[in-house]
Amino acid sequence: MKKYTTIYDIDNIPETIQEAILLKENPFAHKALGTNKTLVMLFFNASLRTRLSTEKAAKNLGMDVMILNVNDAWNLEFEEGTIMNLNSSEHVKEAAQVISQYADIIAIRAFPSLEDKEKDTSEWILNSFTKHATVPIVNMESATMHPLQALADAITITELQKKQQPKVVLSWAPHPKALPQAVANSFVKMMQSLNIDFSITHPEGYELDSEITKNVPVYYDQKEALQDADFVYAKNWSSYESYGKVLHQDSNWMLTKDTLKEAKFMHCLPVRRNVVVEDAVLDGENSIVIQQALNRVFSAQIVLKKMLENL
């Protein structure tokens, strides 16, 4: 693997999922692989699970890890041909090449503005580093994608599914803030790559990018969509068409025991209790969010392992 910016950088997704599950049984088996190798993690936005799980994954492989909160360091310029006489003090062209001399792999986390749709969908930060860096790039969540989370989600479903083709539903949930589509986008792409019965449910106006959802069934009636579901993934996202807007708040879309019934509850975390999901679900036996969070280590570890093997 030469980079991991989208799930499509994985050659064989089912095989990779099984390899990640095997890593959980002996996470230190490949510790020599990362000896004298360095992962540099650049955070344009804050993180809890992504930061800790990716660092843990790298250290399981014997790597050294350096972490930089980019916005605390300098104002980085990305535009071509710009006259840098204002706030920006360093251009990505130099920064990416310099960091590449310190790193064997660079991991980047950079959220969208949710204001400029064209700029966000161009993935200007992630793609600038991919273009100018001379080492592999890992996407720790970008403007439109979160492939490490999607891989962890697929690992979790694979571990827990009790039927050959489980029914998996991605459900929009209310949230007081406008959130990106990145988690939902990558989850949709990942589910399209698995042997499952997959559908999406959300209020009208919250359609995701049709280039991503393609022919996935979409239901505007949550109860209808969740009927007989095996796994329900709750996630808020702001409007894609009315870009970045919160069109309305409908508390009826909060996930409850009544709507979920026997389905396993999934969420990437952090989650707003009694807004996205009620306590009874999150604290109940069908909640698998903690297992999902643990699998973030092994989604990152299998990706880093494949990259190290290719260096």
C-alpha cells in the first residue's frame, strides 16, 4: 500500500478486514517492522480516538511517533502563485518536503470549512500533502472522507455478524451543530464493498452526494428503514445540497430502544447523549461503540503495516 487516503486504496477489503482481526490476537507480532521508522501525525483539527488509536497502532508496530498540532505551529499556505505578505509564513510545498525528511509515513487530519463546497470537496489540504510529500500519506479524516473509521466499522460488523448478509442501516440523527459528511461518506463506500443488505435513512434535504450513494436505497421514514435491522449506524451530517446547513432539528430521529429493537447500535464517537441516542441504548447490551473504538487501533495498524511492508 503506497497511501491510504480513501478506502479504495485497499486492494482486497474482505482480506484486509480478516488480517486486522488477526492483529488483535497478537498486536506486537510485527514490532520489528517499524523499528527505526517514524510516523509524523499532523493535526489541523483536534482528535481523541484518532490520535490515540493511530499512535497506539504505530507503537504496536515498533514505530516512533511525532505529533504536531499544525495550527499551533504556523499558518500554512496552500494556494499556488500566492504573494505571502499576510498571515501565512510557510508554504505547503516546502513544509511537505521537509516533513518527509523526518518521517517515513505522514498522517493528516483536516476538517472541512462547511462554507466553501468546491474547496472542501477538492480536498485541498490532503491533496496538497499527497502531491508534495515524498512519503506515504494516511488520511486521519479529511473534508469528505474518514477511511480509518470506515475500516474499523467494517471490522466490527464482520466480527459480530450472525448471518451471511446482515442488514445494515445508516441513520441520520439530530445534532445542534453542522457536521461534515466525511464519516457517512466513507461508511457508505465501505458498506458498498461488503456482502450486506445496506440502506440509508434521513429526513428530506439531507441527501449525501449522489456520486457516493449511487444506487443505495434511501428511506425518509426511519422506522420503515430500521425494520429487522441487524446493525444501525447513527451519524449526523449537515446538508450537502444546501451545503453545511442545518435544515431543521427533529428529535424524533434520535435513536431509541423502541426504534432500534434488537439491532446493534454503532457510532463513531463522540456522541451527544439524549440528542443522537438515548442513554438506554448507549448503555445497553446492544451498544457496540466501545468495540468500534478499540478497532480503530487495528484499522490503523493494518494500514500502517501494509505501508511499512511497501517501503
